[in-house]
Amino acid sequence: MSRPLPPDFLLGCATSAYQVEGGIENDWSEWAEAGRLKDPSTRCGAAADHWRRYPDDFQLLKALGADSYRFSIEWARVEPEPGRFDPAALAGYGARVRALRDLGVEPVVTLLHFTHPRWFHQTTPWHAGGGRAAGRFVAFVERVLEALDGQARMFTVLNEPGVWLAAAYLAGVIPPGEQSLGHLVEAGAELIRAHAGAARLIRQQIPGAQVGVAHHVLELAPARPWNPVDRAIAAYGARAFNHAVPTALTTGVWQLGLLPGIRRRVEIPEAAGSLDFLGVNYYTRAFVQPGLLPRPGMELFYEDRGGRGVTDLGWELHPHGLTTALEQMARYRLPMYVTENGLDDRDDSRRAAYLFDHLGAVLDAVDAGADVRGYFHWSLMDNFEWLEGFGPRFGLYSVDYATQARTPTRAAALFQEIARGRALPAERPEERRRPGLGRVKVG
């Protein structure tokens, strides 16, 4: 029996600028030039050439039946030098939101999706605090809002701030590449200030606009459920990773425990009530045990314990974790959207079943009382996957990077069927499961 989507439920796709647009010089391209990616020879380059090909890509989006599209504004493209804003870049983003509106597609705009201008970390790094970096960001947002001219009304100001902080200031594997708990706390507080300032500006300039955050929720489970130490570490990690950011954006208190019982607390009153909705990015679960990485006292790994297989990157297929994530995030009493969910699937053997299972998990959460108002599949097309490069394939449309040709995957047909019927069909697509790869370390 088919399962109808809730009334007014958004069904869309998501991308980020650096991963698909091409032709961007920012802190991440600088990181690649320094040989800091897993393959030191990898460069993002033209990526999927979405900056030039967006009209055709928007037609693909429309062909899917998507009613919404989440994308990001590339700060480095808009402000390549401090205080110098590129009129052509701003006009380009304005043209995009108008084109989406003309197609009847709701634009959902992310204002910071991991990347920064090359000058940023040298002049106003997040960890310097004092509001300077937040002020820089809000000045950028003001120019963006002028260019969008009221055509966008939904914003995810920050994308996965918790993930970015952990990778940039704890593991040190992305720009600025630090390993400092103190700087992590300060950078997190400044990001919260930046969100608050952007939210205030958006609400002033666009009455009725909806302001949110795209927050990564990772189910953390004890590696040995019978072991009280593993259970305690898993609970502690979940509090820090899954709840510190939404707590700060709803209460105005940024609090992190660096060790159990020892906490850093920063009062940011302007952040209280700065969310109109909570975006949830969900991919998998990880298991936790004592260790040294990615930080003292905690080691994380992926493993297929549910018997559903894994993605090409070794992430466990665990759709019920999305139901759990939404039920847990409901504590913030905000409308929720699944702002990212997808998998890397090079041979197109599991994506359709993944979409079916995870959208079903969303409907399970709705049936249990969670206020979930939309789902955005990651990604519309294949993209440059951060440290991994072009190997992983996340797109509903596969991309031949030699020709930039787009080809629909089997999951694209399922997405189209769901969008047209406004329901999850009764029959689950076939899949070819990939067996587990053993333990795959996180970080």
C-alpha cells in the first residue's frame, strides 16, 4: 500500500556551490593545491560546471518533479577580496533564484557551506572571536540579500557547523587545519554569533522569511553495548555533536564539554530564538569506543551491524537512524526538514532502495508525531566530494566529467514517481547489497 506525503511537504534536491559550480578559488582549492586531499593530485576545477549549466540543470530538477532546491552561495565568488564584492557573481545568484521561481521551484539558500574566501582565515578567523568574523559574514549576507531581491524566503544560514568545527579545529583535516580545543570553542561561539546576525538581518529585510540551520545528526552507538564506558562515551558524544548547536541557536547558550564534567559555556543572548526551523542532515550511524582519535577519549568507526550492507565509502545503511534523529530533534519544538540525505553509489545498484527506505523513515517519524515538512535528497547531480574528490557518486543524475553529460539514475525515476503521485509507492525497488568492509574509521 502506498504512503502519502503530508500536505505541503517539500520534496527537493540539494547541492553546494563549491562541489558543483566549478571555477572557484577559495580556501578549499588552496588546501587542494597544498596536497592536503586524500589524492594530492585532485583538483575541483570545473566540478560539474553548474555555474554555466544551471538553466539546463534546473530543467532536470523540474523534470524530477522537485518543488524545491537547496543550494549555497559561494562567499569566495561574491567577495574575492576583503570588501570587494563582484557584481557579476551577485547578479548570477539573483538570476538563479528568479529562474527557480519561474519554474515554480522554492529556492532554499545556504549562506555558508564549509568554504571561505582565501583571505578569510588570515584576516578574520572564526576562532579570533570578538565579533569580527561574524561582522564580515553579516556584511556578505547583506550583499547577497540585496542581489536576491526578496525572491528567496527560506535560508539555511550555516551548513553542518558541528561537522565543520570538528574537522577544522579538532581533526585538522580541512581548512584552517588546526587541532585546538580552545580554538574550537571560540570558533563555535563566533559561528553562533554569525548565524544570529544573519537571522536578524534576514528577518528585518524579508518579513515572513524562514531561517534555519542544516544540522548534521549522527547516531552514535556504543561499540560494545554491554560496556558501561562505551555507553557513557556514546551518550557524551551525542550530547556534544548532536545537541550543542541547536541548543545554542534556541537558548543562546553555547556549551561544550571538553572532558566529562568539564565544560566551556559562552552566553550569546542574541542567538536565542534565531531558528524558525531545524534542518536535519542524516547519512548513517557510527560506533564509539575509548581511543585517541578523532579526539582523546573517543574513537569512531562505521560497521555494518544491521545486515543491510554499506555505501561505497563504507557507511552503514541504517534508515531507522533517520527516524530516531527526527524524533530526538523534535525536542526543540521547531518544524523540521531533512536538508540532506543520500549515498555514494557508483554502480547505481542501491540508490533507489536507499531513497525508498529513508523517505519511509521520515514518514515513520511523521506518523509518530514529528513535525517534518520536507525532504531534500543529496544530491541533484554527482559532485566533488570534499576530501574524497570525484570518486564518490551521490547524484540522482550521474555526471560524465569529461563531457559534463548528465544521465538519470534509477533513483531519479523513483523520485519522479514519488513527486508526481505525492506518495511513496507500495513496492520497494530491488537493490544489490554491498557487504560490509569491516570497521571503517571516521576521520
